[in-house]
Amino acid sequence: MKKILYAALITLLFSCSHSYDDCPSIDSQPFIYPDYTNIVIPVNISPLNFKVSIFNDLLEVEVRGKNGTYKYKCKDGKFICNERKWHKMLADNVNDTLFYTATIIDTLGQAVRCAPFWQFVSPDSIDSHIAYRLINTGYVLWDKMGIYQRCLENFNQKPIIENQSVDYACMNCHSFSAQNPNTMLLHTRKFNGGATILYDGKLQKYNTKTDISMSAGVYPSWNPNGYLIAMSTNLISQQFHNDYRKRIYVSDSKSDIVLLNMKTQTLTTCPQLSTKDMENLPAWAPDGRTLYYISAPQRKGEKGFDTDYWYSLLRITYDEATNSWGTADTVLRASDLGGSVTFPKVSPDGRYIAFTFANRGYFTPYNREADIRLLDLKTNEITTPRGINSSCSESNHGWSHNGHWLVVGSKWPDGMFTKPYFAHFDGNGNFSKRFLLPQEDPDFYDDFTLNYNNTDFITGEVPTTPIQWRDAIKADPVQVNADPSVNIDALSGATQPAKK
């Protein structure tokens, strides 16, 4: 098929006199992959290289902006732009629209000019890097994984740590304080278990299991002050479904929330966060004094699926100076929504919460029904932004440090492999159409069978080496101390704080 199309191309080169300007035009835009049509892009993003449908071939792309017209001849049917030229083109057209006119070979073997599509070049920069776990989608090969960082301004990817260097330990729950790459937490389990934390320029592994917690801490959220880390403690189980489209459920039989103070290396909690209900997935507000989290009623038994368990969104205040908590307040009641709230993420300005809404439970990467919803804390309005959702699972989202970009983990279009998508946020509740993480070769995703898991924005490169992480993870952990002023049943049965 390709040879036939290229033979037709040679003939058409003569008929069009080596220029495609006079070729016939059609009214439809090209079907390109990845779909970078009619989107808002950051001024500092790497080249958005693409190809067209397998039934066509890409010959030339003309890009017209306010400061000139750029023509790119396409090799092997792909639009692949030089990084230096690309960044200059974006800089020359910032806060304006670029119009792309693609010349393709249609299904009849003729060269035609498609209707233009556009990209608006936003002056809102995106954070320079993202961090994520890469993991197989199956369960036989689960033990090969790594945490990686990728520069969004080019195509450079580097490992932060790969688990083959730490006896193939399971690793995840990586987290940063306010997108700062200098403060990071990484949780490992099965082998070399513990929470390895980059704090104050030092890597150290900690054992966060104490007498007031049922397990080591997971699902961390850094306070913006850079030394308080809220975590949940969970009794987690997995259940496999006999419907391959549903694959797996991850659920808890019990869970609480604890707080680690890195300055004192002390773990604390309170009766409101360690009830017989299941408190989970803490998320700090940017004021550093309000903690959001989800909660579901106590399970009736140790076993069973989480189908009947809906999580509500709650919040509580915390005063670090006095180590005191306020009263828990329900923000969104699951019964009012008819479903489950999970993965709350507060926008940097504190006005919005992006959360995943699902028909069951809290761990939603395998729930096809899961979508991202937006809560306006000023008006209490909840919306389902069309530009960032699909018919597949959307989850594992996060804000950029300036609040103008959201990254969303989506299994679109195949329902199998999670990939990161980005969308611009205007600060008034509106998202643009999302776009896929760009790769140097547009064929990249055709045979890439790993999942991008828990993608986080960071404002720079993590200043460590994989060897430093290896040595820290394999070292003996430092034991965290339990707050002596708290008397809590470690299995979700809170009592009043002990007298000092």
C-alpha cells in the first residue's frame, strides 16, 4: 500500500510543479494522530509531531501565524519538526493562533489540501517536567517498573529509579511538595519496604508504621510548607473480575489518615481522621491549613467488592503550631451525587477541586465509567468538563504549579493503556480540548504497551541519581515516632487524645 502511494506521489510532484499550493482543496480537516487539532498549547511545549490516517499519506504541512508562514516537507508521511525551529515558531506567535494546512494523498491517490486546523499558543507556560511510573498492564509482568521524569520542553526521559536495582520491589505513591522536585516521597513494598523521602537535600528511608497506624503510610500529600505529609493507612485488597473489561478492583477493608512531620519525624492523627469509617486520599489546600479527604462508611465485613461503597468528600483544618485539628466538615455527600468521589486535587488558587467521579469505590483507573469533575468551591457548582473526558477511564490527574494546566491519566482510546493528556484551564472553570503527551516519533504509541501511572507535574529535574535512590531504598529505615499526645486504636477505632 505504501509503495503504491509513494509511486503516486512521484507522479503528483510533477503535476503540481513541485508545489502543493495549486492542488485541489477539500472541506474536511485531516485525521491526524495524535489528535493535535483545535487545541490550546503552552508556549514551551515540545514539538507536537503527528501523522495522518493509515489510509492517507502526509506530504506537506503549511503553518500560518501572525509573524509569517512556515512550510514543512514531510518525510515518511510524518510531520516532525526541528526543536529549535518549533520553539522559535511558538515564541514568535505567542498569545495568537497557528493555522495548519496539511497536504495529503487521499484514498484515490491524489494530492489534496485539507481544511486548516488550529493551535492557540498560550502564554501560560507548562511546568518543565513530569514524573510518572511506567508499569505493564498485566499481572504476570507487574514486577518490572520504574519511576521516570520527562522534560516537556523536549523529548528527554530519565529514570529516577528502576526497581530492578532494588530487588524488584513494588514502588509507587511518588509525591512532591507544590511540584517542587527537591522534596519527594517514594513508597516501596514487598521488598525493601518503606517511605524513601528527599527532604532538606537528603535521601532517607523511613518506617511510617507506628502504634497509632494500621499500616505504613500510602497515598501521600505534601503540605505546601514542605515538611508536613498527610498519608492514609490502609488494609488494601485486590479482587479480579470475570469480565475482562472490568479487570480488577482495588478496595480497602479499613483506612485512616495520619500526618508525618519531617522536622520532628513524628506521626500524628486525631479522632476525626481515625474513625471506624474509611478515611482515605488526603489532599492539602494551598493555604496549608485545610486538608481535604474522602470517606466511606465502615464495611460490614472483611470481604466483598466495593460496589456498594461510595466515598464522600470531607475537609478538616489543622494548626501546626498547636498540633490541633478542627471539626470534620462534609463538602460533597456521595448519596447526593449518586456515586463515589475520589482523588481530590485542589487548584493552586484554592478555588477549585478536580476530582474523579465513579460509580463505585475509590481506586478508579480500571473503572471505564470514571470521569474528571470540577467543583467550584466559591459557587459549589459541579461540572463535567467535556474537553478532558472520554468514554474510557479518566483518573490520576494533577495541576501545574500555576494552575493553568491539568494532566489527566486516560485509557483512551483502547481502554487498556493509560497515557497522560494535558488541557489548558482558564481559571474560570473552563478547560480546552486535551492533547496527548508528545513524542518525537508519531508512531511511538502504536507499539508502546506500558502504562503511565500517577503522572505529576514538577518544576524541574529531580536532583538525584538512580544510584542514590537505590542506596537509600536498600538501607535500613529510620523509625518514625508516634505522637505521644495521641491515643488511637490502630484499627480505625479512635479514642480521645491522651492527656499530656
